[in-house]
Amino acid sequence: MLHRFYPIVPDAAWVRRIVPLGVKTLQLRVKGAGLDRVRAEIARSLAICATHGCQLIVNDYWREAIDLGADFVHLGQEDLAEADLPAIRKAGIKLGISTHTPEELQIALAAEPDHVALGPIYETTLKAMQYPPQGLDRIREWKGRIACPLVAIGGITLERAPAVFQAGADSIAVVTDIVGHPTPEQRVADWLAAS
């Protein structure tokens, strides 16, 4: 079960820092690391989340998620194309998939995901995006086309969250508004209180 707010963090140190605050869903997105470090980050994050009753979503590394006993992975379109979906399902792992276009949504829905993510909703500074901001109308459109939960991501701040929820998002995934905030712990507490 996805919480209405979930942060996306780069390593287990961040997991340890914010999960004890009451975070109930969190995505671990490790980038630019060797597989040994990735496995260590996932293992540490799983242990922390288990202690605090938090759902950990592993980004991209589905093989490691299977090996280490994670129960949720999130895949981008490129990773989805290369993933062994039967192996993921056989391991009992839930699946989230990123989408940006109607064509990607069709590809995602064919995989029968447990949630679909749409983004970026607003302009984002996190990474160079080849897709323009999707906006609130696209959230409404996607919500009308899917049966699973819809996660909104990209440029969403606490101040923008009410409009995103009102447009139909079931959950909001947050990166910069947490890890880039001057007081991340307080920001997490504010997000939790608002969602």
C-alpha cells in the first residue's frame, strides 16, 4: 500500500535519516554506483525500513531486489524493456512503472503494474528531462485511464501538493523538496502532516 507521500532518496544514510520520522513508503534510487555498493545500500535500507514499518521501493535494480528479498521495484521504460517480468512476479514483487507519454502508458499497462508514475508534473531541476511538464490536466487524463494507483512526480513541492491530489494523484513522490531542502527532517514532517 503506497502512502500518499513518499520520498525518493539516494542512499541508506538518507533512509536512516528520515524513515524514523514516520515515513511509510520510500523509494531508494541509487545512481552511479557499482553493484556491490548498490546491494549494500538496498540491504541496509531494507533493514531500516523493516524496523520502522516502511515500504521500500527499489528503483531499477530488480535482480538485486529479488536476491535481497525486497517486495517492490520501480522501473523506467528502458529498464522495463530489459526486465524479466515473470521472474519479478514469481518473486512476489510489486511493480511500479514510469510513464511520460500515452505510448509509454500503454506499454506500462500491458505489464499490469501495481502503480503507474507520471512525470514530470512541473518543471524539475533534478535531471535533464526530454519530456515537458505534464501538468494537472494530464494527471486527470491518466487517472481516467488506469485502475491502479497513480503516482505524480517531478517539481512537486508541499505548496503544490493540494492541487496535485485534487487532480487525481493517489500518491506524490518527492525528491528535491526533501533532499534539497535546508531542513529536510522538518520538511518530511510537514509532508507527513499534510498527507
